[in-house]
Amino acid sequence: MSGPTNGPVNGPVNGAAPFEIFLAAPPGLEAVLCEEARLKGFRRPAVVPGGVTLMGGWSDVWRANLWLRGTGRVLARLASFRAVHLAQLEARAREVPWAAALRPDMPFRVEASCSGSRLYHSGAVAERVARAIGETLGAPSDPENGLTVMVRMERDLCTISLDTSGEALHRRGYKAEVNRAPMRETMAALFLRRCGFGGEEPVLDPMCGSGTLVIEAAEIAARLNPGRARAFAFERLATFDPDAWNALRHERARREPGARFHGSDRDAGAVAMSRANAERAGVSAFTVFRQCGVSEIVPPEGRPGLLITNPPYGARLGDKRALAPLYRAFGHVARERFAGWRVGIVTTEPELARATGLDFLPADPPVPHGGLRVTLYRTEPLA
């Protein structure tokens, strides 16, 4: 956390000065998100545990929520100060000019976490900060529907942030239907980027489920903003400018992709679900879904691309020993039919990845997802 530690930081509550913005990422994928932020033109993104920090203003907060595919949440840092007892915490919290960021007519709620601090009771910390906001701003507290103020006590340093996203950003607004154990859209986007996908080549997912990887790839290729179909918490802040936001939201960057994006699944319901999700996302014109088993897949016509999938794995769906033949079949088909294609496979089980017989690059550390730890295994273009 940047900024002084002996009082409220300069930033979003003190005029137009740039402030720190935190982009949340799954641990292990921070560097991938940092690269995305850099390529999207954000200033000085830096990897930190659990995400990426950058400096900017409220328009950058809006852009991050609207543009970035890999972040799960965008936080605006409001203040940072030291506090060792509750009275000191509340007094410092009252010094934050809340009215410059929050509206008195909008409810709020406070979430707190404590680690290695003399203030160790998260409930008491949240209560004191909520009282400071309520009595200085006059806004009502609502634990269910309020804007979220996040307080972190770490080694006696209190960091106060505002969640500008609201609902988690993997909820793009188009996926009305999901299959069992779906991959989050944010993680799919990061895994696609980690595999070197930039939107110029075809993608095929032979176990597509609800179509997440295929639809994310198609959106990237079409330059569709991931947040185009949803609302955000920042729209309820004192800093919100509806005219400027509408202008940003309606900037047209869409293009016609030069490739097509393919998904298949042996389950007819999954194929129908994927088609419906692609239609809602506006990418049905350049996505193709069909029902078939892994052994039946063939590369589409044209240049090689990326063969990527999130197959069943033992801890997620089914017994891993029973799944070994599926992985062997996938690896056999990839080697026999997909020369020139790169392969990406996401699994919790190293032995299942090895069952493919593919020559993987050194694997990155496992990434937490849905209560499990998954690893992305990648290849160079197949011979």
C-alpha cells in the first residue's frame, strides 16, 4: 500500500490527485493481470500479493471495471493510517472526508479483516468504522445491499478501500445458464492470455460445458468490453458522472474477428447452453458449438490455433482413475490431428495431465478456484 502511514492518504477524497487502485486477481495469476492492465494503457501497474496496483483517478476506476477481463474486483484506496486501539481507529476514520466519495442517501456496509494487529476483532473494527461513516456522513448502514467499505488491519496499519465493482466481475451479465463446476470468466480470460491468445487465432474447447472459454476467446477477438452488459457499484458514488460514463461505455471498439471459436461436448444440454450463452453475449455469429465426444474432434479449416479445455478432474467431477482414459484420448487426438496447435489444459491432478502424453512446458504454481487448486498445463505448438 502506497501513501503515508500516519494519517489519511491523499487520493480520491482529496481532489483530482491520482490515488491507488487495486485490481484483485487469483493468487498466482497476478502477473498475467498486470500484463493485461499494461496493454490496456493503465499507468504503472505493479504486481502485489493477490492482485495488481496502479495509480489513477475515477475515470480509471470506471475503465478498469469496464475493460479488464482478468480482475475480479476493483478497489479504490481511500485512506491508510496506523491504529492500535478502537478509539484511535474511530477518530482517524472520522477524519476521512467520506462525503467526497460516498453519498448520504446511499446505504453502505463495512467489511473488516485483521491480521497481526493489536486490533484483532474484525467485528469491532467494522462497527467503529461504520459508526464514523454514519455520524459524519449521515448515510444509513445496510448489511445486505449497501456499498461495501473494506477495512484491512495488518500489523496495526489500517487500509480503507471502497469496492467500486459491486457484484463480482466474473458475472459478465450474459451467462444465464451454467453447467456443473463452471470456470469463472475472469480466470478463463487469464488462462487464455497465459496461453498466448490475443484474439487473432482460432480456439477449440472439446469439453466446453457452458462455453466459458470459447465465449471469452470470441469476445477478446471481437474487442467487446467484458463489463458492457452490467451495472457497477461506482454508479452510486458521489464521484459518478453519468454523461462521462455513458460516453466511455458507448465508445465503439468492436471488430469482426478473423477467426472462429469452436466448442464441443458430448452432452447435448451443454451444447444448447453454450449456444444460448453465446447468443446473449453477442458472439453467436463467430462461435460454433456441436455435440461430439473428444475422440471425434477435428481441427477447423484454416490456420492452427489454441486447443484449450477445462475437463473433469477427480476432485471436481468423477473419480480420477476413471477419468484417465478421457485424458489419454484427448492427448492422442491432439498429437494425431492438431499439428501446429498449442494445447492448454486445466486440472487439479498432475497424473491426469501426464496421462495425455503431451510434452508440457514447466507448469506455473496451482491457482485457487472453487475451493480447489488448479494448474494450467501448456504446450508449445505440437509437431
